[in-house]
Amino acid sequence: MSINSAPKSWMTAKFMDVLNVQGGTQPPKSKFISEPKDNYIRLLQIRDFGAKPVPTYIPDTTKLKKCSTDDVLIGRYGASLGRICTGMEGAYNVALAKVLMPNYLSPTFVRCYLLGDLFQHPLHLLSRSAQNGFNKDDLAQFNFVLPPLAEQKQIAAKLDELLAQVETLKTRLDAIPTILKRFRQSVLAAAVSGQLTEDWRQCHTVSKDDWHNVKVGDIVEKIEAGKNLRCIETPPTDDECGIIKISAVTWGIYNENESKTLPKKSLFIESRRINVGDFLISRANTIELLGNPVIVHEVTKNLMLSDKVLRLVMPESDKLYLGIFLKSHMGRKEIESRSTGNQMSMRNIGQKALLDIDIPKPGNDEQIEITRRVEQLFTFADQIEQRLKDAQSRVNQLTQSILAKAFRGELTAEWREQNPNLISGKNSAEALLEKIKLEREAATPTKSVKRKKTA
């Protein structure tokens, strides 16, 4: 968005002629405590403005840089560069800078301006050594569009209304993944209980009594495991060999990029090569991910099993149904109840315990129908998920679109026509900039001039 597209009644000034920033302080970690205490103050870090804050407290001193809930902070470095934070009070650290604004600006207008591309785009063009970042000299080169104060307040009011609607929409969209997760689990539960194919049985004169409880060991012919080898911590190239990590089978889809490179090709065990069609699970993982199954659909790298990833060898016709069962609540309960280990961060399931799991198994024809229906319903859920991602992307773009319109003056075009007296004369942007200048000069301490002593 070009700054030249602003209305004629607005002024274009330099960022530091209108605003200022104040960097934070970084006390030593030896002073950190995790609970509030007398004469201590909350240390605000970038993470504290996210979904998982980690409260930290430090001794309160006059050297600390502090903020109130109304102050606006800007993330200064790395992935958090340009992140706008507000709503908390305490002492902020060096990864944040507080925006100092004069009395003649609308705080909401300034906060929204900082969220928009007029500020964010040049900010993200900065590059300094290993991390992106900014200082006052950088901001001094930025331009700032300055509407009259009355119009700032109008823009702020409209943005409050429109962005609140966008946030409501985001909240509703953000709830959909949880709904889809519950939907998939309900499909799996219906599949392994026989409810999903109840109508099919009626049409084919098949009884639920034809289902039998069997062991996983009655389906699986054998289990194969790899070795624990010291490797190079990067995926192998085309002419190299490697070994898969637990994360290759963790998230429901086989990911061969989650692998390590063997230092020598001679260490590769051909009988443990990953092939298309393999049924893989992790025998060690966190409790909620332990034993999650994947079926390999594509192979482009020379990879072998690790000691923590098992290959279950069974008839092709049973793979999809066993995968459905192990992903279902019933299957998860069986795996979790048989897991061992004292640490909840990493649990294990032995081959014997895995093969001993009970599984309700229908006849072959109904099993085929179950897998067909589950795949059909999951495909439907996947399509909704993709539409959701598209919608979320459009909503994110909508926020910037609204901000762009605001700072081109489009949201207040009619208001300007109806209120020319509020944007001219003593109410003009030019007069406002002069007031800001005078306020700054009055706040700047004058330096006393030392006179030389005469002999």
C-alpha cells in the first residue's frame, strides 16, 4: 500500500517525529522466580502474550522499563519481529520495545497503524546480522500518515467494530478443527462397534453375531524392528541411505523427510528397508501418540526401520481395518493400558503386549465395507479441513485489507465530507503535528551550558 494514497487533508511525517520507542531491560536469569513475591514485579516476555504464558518475576527496581495494560509493545527480534502486544503490565524485556506516543494521538489508531502494512512491510525488510531487528535509527527512516485527531478517533471506532467482527469469525473458524477431530473419532468408534454398518448388515442379512473377538496376534504374522544407530541428523540424499525417526510415523501420515543419514551404506539392512504398503507404528512415544499407525503410500528415499519403529506384517486385506481400530478410542485405550515406563513424556509398548490386544473383527465383506465408509467420511472431513484453511487464509487477508482501507482514508471518506471543520484550521493534521512538536520540545530537558572561568 502506498503512503501517497492518503487523503489530502492528512500529513505525511517521519515515524520518529510523531512516535518514539523505548527498549526493555534484561535482568539476569539468576534473579528469576516463578511465583509472585513482595517487592517483585512480573517480567513480560514475548511468550507471555501468547496462549501459553510462563509467568516470571524479578526484583522491582527503578532501572527496569515498565508498561501498563494500555501501553503498546512491539516485538523486536526474530520470528516475533513486529508482533504487537498489549493488555499486560509489568517490566518488559529487551525483546520488546514500548511505543511512546503524544497526547494528541488516538492510542487505538496507533495500535492499528502498527498492525498494518504501512508499518509492518518496511519493518520486515530490515535485516541485521543473524536476526532481523530494529532500532530507533531504523524507525527514523519510516514514514507515518497522520490524520487530524477527530478523524483518528473515527477510524479507531470503525476499526474496533470491523476487527471485532473479524475476530469473532476467526474464533468460530478456530473451533472447527476440534469439531472435525470429534467427528473422526465418532466415525472410528462407530466403525469398530458395528454401528457404522448396521444398515449394511440388514441389507445383506448379516448378523452382528458374526463378529469375533480376536487378538492382534491372530492378524499379524510377524513384527519387524530396526536398529539404534548413530547417524547424521539430516535426511539422506538420493545416493545415501538412512533410518527413519519416530516423527516419521507420528502424525498419521508417513513422512520420509523425518529421517537421519547413515554414516556408511554398509550399515543399511536390506531386510528392514521401508517399502510402499508397509504398516508402521512407533513402539516408543508420548502416551497420546504411542502406537499410532501409518501405511506407507510413497517411497523416494533409501530408508530402514529404527529400533523404535515397528513394521507389522499381515495380509493386505487387514491393514486398513487394523489401522482403524488402533486409531479408535477403543484401540487407544488398549495401547495406553499396556504401555510401560515411568516418564509420561516417553512411553513404550512391547511386541508381546501389542500382539495380545483384543480386537472386534467382522467378516471379510463387512470389513471391506467398514474401511470404504471410513475412508469416504474421512475424505469428506479432509475436504472441510482444506476449505477451512482457505477460509482462514482469506480471513487473515481480510484484516490487512480492512487496515489498508482505513489508512487510505476510505473508511472515513463520507465523514470527511460531512465534517470539513473538524479537519481544517486548528483541527488540521498540520496543526496537530505542530502540537506534537511543541509537546516534545517542552518535555525535552534543556542542557545547562558551562561557562569557562575567567582568570
